[in-house]
Amino acid sequence: MERIQTHPILGDTPEGKQVTFTYDGKILQGIEGEPIAAALRVAGVMTHRYTKKRHEPRGVFCAIGRCTDCVMVVDGKPNVRTCITPLKEGMVVKTQYGASEKEGEV
């Protein structure tokens, strides 16, 4: 997939350096400063969380930080809006299940 060049809230994608981060234990790369969700999208990751009650998959919806469909656990902190959170070297990004990072917990 192609990179998002201009974000409606964050502006143009920075011409930063390539950084490494992990997603559910997999090592991925992205551009420093781009939204985490953008780096995940390029890697083919479309599901960011599963709903609490019905365990339905959710991903980027609004892409401007207004909804909560893109929230994930980032560096141990749940409910991080990945569509507006800049990517940094070494980030640990995990799928969110309900309100936690563990499948089956809510």
C-alpha cells in the first residue's frame, strides 16, 4: 500500500528517517513522525482493536482523532489514538482487546 502523503490534521508526512517498531511482536518499519496508523496501513495492518462486547474488528475510521476505532496499546498504554500519534523508534504497538492488550480480557 502507498503511504499517506497529507493528513487532514497532522499535515504533510514528514521526510523523516526509517525507524523500527514492533506490532504484536512483529518487527516493522515506518517513517519517524508519521501517524502509527499510517505505518501500519503500509504494512497491511487494517485491524487495530476488537470491541468489548462482540469482539468485532475495528480500524481507522475518521483518521483525525475524533472516534476511537483506531485505538491500540502503545508502549503499554491502552486507548492510544494511532491515527494522530507520531511514530517513534522502538515503539511497541499491540492490538487492543476491549480495554486491554490481552485477548479475552475486557
